[in-house]
Amino acid sequence: MKKKFLIILFYLVAVSNYAQPDNLSIQLDYATNLYNNNQFFDAITEYKRLIFFDLSKKSHFKAYFQIGKCYKAGAKLDDAIKYFALAEMNSNTDDERLKSKIEIVRCNILRKTTTRAHQLLDGLESSAFSKEIRDSIYYWRGWTYMFEDKWQSASDSFAKINPYHELKILCDRVEKDKVSVTFATVISYILPGAGQIYTGNYLSGLLSLGWNIVSAYLTIKSFNADRVFDGFAILTLLWQRFYRGNIQNAEQFALEKNIGIANNTLIYLQNQFKGIKP
Amino acid sequence: MKGFLINNKFLFCIYFLFLLPIVLYSQNYIDQQNLFSPESRLKFGSYLYSEEDYLRASVEFREYLKYVDNDTVRFKFATCFYKIGRFQEAADNFKGLFTSRNLQQESKLAYYKSVFFQKNYSLFRISFNNEFHIPWDYKDEIKRLYYISFFFDNSVLPDTNNFFSSFPDSNKSVIKQFYFRKKFPEYKNPTTAALLSGLIPGLGKIYVGEITDGFTSLLVTGVLTFLAIDNFKHNHNFRGWLFAGLGAYFYGGNIYGSAAAAQIFNAGVKFNFDSDVRLYFEKRNYLLPEIKL
């Protein structure tokens, strides 16, 4: 009886020792703790150590994924993509694979390789069966379009998730606020300065109109007084310069205004938007 | 026999109760090894080194070297700094291996390489001329590096005989070209360019090689001068002065522009030479041997 008792006691002690958290779990927690404290360089080192010593490859997905996140946090997007791809290769479930792919898409959006982001989303879309995954794809496609400055397409993509989606409304507003570059140029051909006034640059528009009137007056006056050379000189050196400058200026102002609107929206998204961002 | 079976039953029990868990948890035994022991750090550091993650490898090697003194690891540790461009630290660490039994020559070569790539050419030349720890096995390589260093700063080029004889025949013709491009650069004189443009507007620019700009300057200054004279002749004094002012402005600008164009041309000559030399030697690893441990 005594012998049996001793054997059971030894057995329990032995098994309980093995049941202690192993070094690899401790290492994973240690690395994750570093990541949570924004010590990304050290976190990467510790995740790499974990990968090196984990012969069973049990924690490889998690470690590679976290390394990708560290690089992403440090804006090293090429490295981040490399490690998310490794995470995908070491994934054990469809969910892990999808998670890695979406992260790669998000990095591509951030580094503005939007064509690649679209390619990846196309690949995901062809095999997406659940509504949740499809919505996720529409969401990130919308973000891709926003980074491509295609606000109407972005709006259409967000509308597929919800016709009243917050980002759809935002994209519609951007599209409405933007000015037409072609229209600004064309009206500047017809009436110098009109394009600038259309884009909200009233002083520049009036100055442009004034310069064109003065140089036209001087040109016509010279031709009327039979000073043909003077007329040609003023026409080419003065009037043509101001007329051409007015058209280029109108186009430039329209482009700048549109960039400003898009940038302000992206700044808003970066700083104030509460939803998931790339 | 009965006693033997009883004893065997006892042994089987011991096996199943104690040894089987050990087998099952053998992975845990691997896990239980200390990931931060010197041996583990060396293994992990070597892995990072082979993956070219030199900064992290250097940290692991440093920790390992706190417990174990190993020349190969110290050499790798110094190489990590060399690879990430921290040449001063690399040189300091290679210096510490000058007395090493196995890696003496390699560390001396690596020291000279570190000083060279640190662009501390004066120290490099002083060390070489004073035969400071010259690695005799690699004397030719160091000598070549010594001569290459003259392409990268403004020091006076050494005599051609010694210079060219240090390089292998396959490289000699290119080295000669570099030597003469360095010694007699095709610079344009900014003063000459300015004087020429003062004499005939645009001529300085043509001298520098900007022919279209030169003719444009001549045309614009000429037209404005003609307009000024023509207007003064017809008593249009205001327009006369306007064109005269514009003409003077363009004339002055043409002189200044010619001098500036000569300076830009000279900067281009120097830049092209530097990039050609750098590209040529980088492609050939500065004619240095690759040391593998």
C-alpha cells in the first residue's frame, strides 16, 4: 500500500512538472509583451529566437505574423509583407490564412502598390463564400480606391457593405467637393481668369483677367498705329505669355484644390476615423 | 520465476509511469533548455548572421562573448559592425584580434578595409606607409586599396609606375583611364565663360557646351537691344528705356549664367568621375578577397 502510494505520488510530481508552461510559451509571452510596449526591434529579435528554437513549428504562424506587425508599425512595409507571407505559409487554419492575406493587402494599400492590393483582393473574392469575408474584401477594396484617388469607386465598394456606410458618405462628399479640371481649363480659354475664380482663387483670377486685357489693348493699339513689329513683340512676349499662363494656372489650381480635398480627407481618416484603418 | 515476473511488473510500471511521460514530453525537454544560455545565444547568433541580420547577430555574439572567449566569434562580431556600416566599431574590434593565432592576417585585412570604407583615407595611408600591422598574406590587396583611395579624395596622385603596377593586367587599362581623368579633369574655367559672354552674349554658354542656351541668349539680348535702339530712334523713350533695361538684365544674366554653367559643368565632371570609379570598384568588390569562416 505504502509502495503504491509512493508511486502515485512520484507520478503526480513528475507529470505536474511537465505540465508547467514551457520555455517557448514563456518566450512567446515575453516577445508579445515587448510588442505591446512598442519595443518593436526587441520584439522582432525575440520572435525570431522563438522561431529558431521552436522545432515543432507550433508557434511559427503567430511569431511570423507578429514580426510582420512589428515591421508594419515601424513603416518597413516591404519587410512586413515578407513576414506576413511567411505567416500565411505557416498558417494552420483558413482563418489564419485570410488574416495574413488581409494584412498583406493592408500593407500594399499603405505603400500605395494598389494594383497588387487589387490582385490579392480579386484572388480572395473568388474564394469568399461567407458574407463576413466578402464585406471585409469590399471594405479593403474601398480603402484601396481611396488611396488611388478614385472616390466614386470607393463609394461604390463601401455601398456594397451598407448603403449608409460611414465611409461611403465620406467618399460621396469628397466627390461632390472636387472641382472639374477640364471645366476650369475650358472656361479659361473662353474668359481668362474664369478658371481661377471657379476654383476659388478670386484675386489670381482678376489679376489674370487684368493682365490679359492690358496686353491685348497694347497689342491692338500697336497694330492700329501700324507698328507691326511692336504689335508682334507685345503679342508674343506679353499677351501670349499671360493667356497661356492663365490656362496653365487654372489647371494647376484645380489639381491643387482636388489634391487638397483628398489629402484633408485622408488626414481626417488617419487622425479621427474610429474604424479599422490599413 | 514468479519473483522475476513480479519484479518485471514493477519495472513495467516504472517504465509506463515515469519513462513514457519523458518520451511524450521530449519536445518539452528541448523547450526546457535555456534559450538565453551562451550556447543558445551562439546558435541563434550564427543563424542571424547567416540570415544577414547582422545587427541582431552582433547582440547575440556580444552576450556570448561575455562568457566565452572565442576568436572566430569575435571576428564575426566585428564583421557584423563592418556589414552594417559601423566601420569605427568594426575597426576597433578587428584591432583586438591582431594577436589572434588563427585570424591574425584576416583581422588585419578587415581592419584596413574598415578604415578604408570609413573614408578615413589619411589614417589608411599613414598606417600603410608606416607598415602598421600590415597583413603580409594580403599585402598586395592592401596596396591596391591604398592606391584606389587616391581616387576618392583630393590628395596628389602618386607616381604612375607604382600605381599601375599594383593592379592586375585585366584592370590596368581602366585604371589608367581613371588616373588620367583624375589628374587632368576636363574642367571649364568660370572666369573664361563669363568673359566670353561679356564679349558676345551666349558665347560663354557655347564654350561650356550649352549651345542652344548660348544662341538663345544671343538672340534675346540682340532682339531687346534692337528694340531699345529702334524705340529711342522713334522717340518712344519710355519703351526705349523699358527694352534697354530688359536688355541689360538679360545681358547681365547671360554673364552670370555662363559662369554658373561652368561651375555646374565642373561639378558634373567630378560627380561622373566619382560615380564611375565607385561603380567600377564596387562591382569588383574593390579587388578584395572574400573571407569565409
